[in-house]
Amino acid sequence: MSGHDAASFRSACSPWRAAVPFATFVPLLLPPFDPDLDRVGFYRVLKKVLSETLPDARNKVACGSSCGWLALMDEAASVTLLNPFAGVRAPPPHIELPLAGEHVATASSSERVSRVHGQWVLHPTNGYGDADAAGRAIKLEDMRDMFFREIVLSAPPDVAGRECVAMAMLGCSTEVTFYRVGLDSAWTLLDTKLEFSVGSIVHCQDKFLAIDCTGEISVCSSNAAGATPTATLLPSLSPPVGLCHRSYLESNGELHIVCAMVSTFHET
């Protein structure tokens, strides 16, 4: 059965969806989509496999995909978790997360950001350290650079009895922010203790790993309700000779380095 057939089969009803887990199929890729439309394409490598009508994706930008759910953000910096393959007889289930507060905006950007009449506004400095009082409105295409660049889930948010934590990498920061679905009222910041900005977040073996652009790793824990979140640095994993570290990938409970081959002689 192909990924297209699996998605169509799962869309019929809940029992069919439970009978065919997506974990046994090659992951689908989500390319950029037009926020003015409600049609979203999902691709497998070298082959288009599925196109879905998702009204909830209109006027939003994708900022994450994990556990079979999409994370979509609007211009207010509020996030919707959406399961695009839940069924065709009813609207896809979705979960609304709280919008980002100014504490998230401050941690995510080196510029001053404020919320004015429901619109996020960027106040760039004038070169003397003073912020432009008027500022400019932050558009949808800039939201990932200013707020949630990538959101990773610890588990599907609709599984009863299992806690789901959403961990977010910010625009440019050594901090991350997390939200425990159904438990928290706002996003909580956590200092990863990394020297450089977080470049990717991976959930592996029930842990969140924040990884900076040099490959340094910090294990981030949201802990139980009322407990202080923690971040612990780990020894870095050096890539093989001739390869340049790019990111990390979790697969079947193992963490893999994703590298690029570099040849300085041919300048590639």
C-alpha cells in the first residue's frame, strides 16, 4: 500500500484510521503552500501523493509537523494543531494553542516587538539604540522569523491519558518555549544553556533535544506541573571527516546526524 492509499484509507472513519498506522509508511513532506488558498499538497520524494482541502490552513503558515499533526500559525502568533488525515465526513480535528506573549517575542528577536491593536509590530532601532516609535506591522510571511520557527510535539495531542508537550524553536534565540496541551495557560520560556542559537529541536526517547548550529545538544525537560523546567548540556557529536553537520533526525528511537559532504577544492 502506498502513502496515498494509506491516507485515503485512514480518511474513511476512525476504525480504519486505527487499523492502518502511518508509522509504517514513508513520511510525507509538506512544501510551502499559498495561505490565501485552502488546498495543501503533501509529497513523497520525487512524487506527489496527496492533496487535501484544509480550510483551517487559510491565512496561516506552517511552523511544524510531527506525530501526524501540523502546527499552523496566524498573524496573531496563535497556533493551531491540525490532523489533516483524520476523516472526510467531518472537519479535521484541531486544537488551539495560546498566542505568543511579548515575552516570547522578546526572546525570539533581537528587535523590540509589541502588540498594537491586535497586530504585532516591529520597532527597529535607528542605529543609536533607540527604537522606532511607529514601527511596521509584521506580516504572515515573517511570523516564523519573529516567533515560532518550528514546533515539535512529544505525542499526538488527542491520545487520552497521555501528556502532549509542544516545544518550540524561536526565530533566533538560545531559549526555547514549551506548552503542555490542556495543562498550561501560556507558553513558558526555557534557557537551553547553548552558546549559539537553537537550530533544531528533536523529540527522542521521551526527551526534547535542542541543538544549536554547531551541533551542541541540550536536553530540555518541561517536568511535571509546578516543577521547574531544566536544561542539561550534553557532549557534542563530531561529524565524520569531510562532512559538515547540518541537523539531527530521530528514527525508530535513535538519533542520527544529518550531514552534508563538503569539498573545498571544488568549492561545493
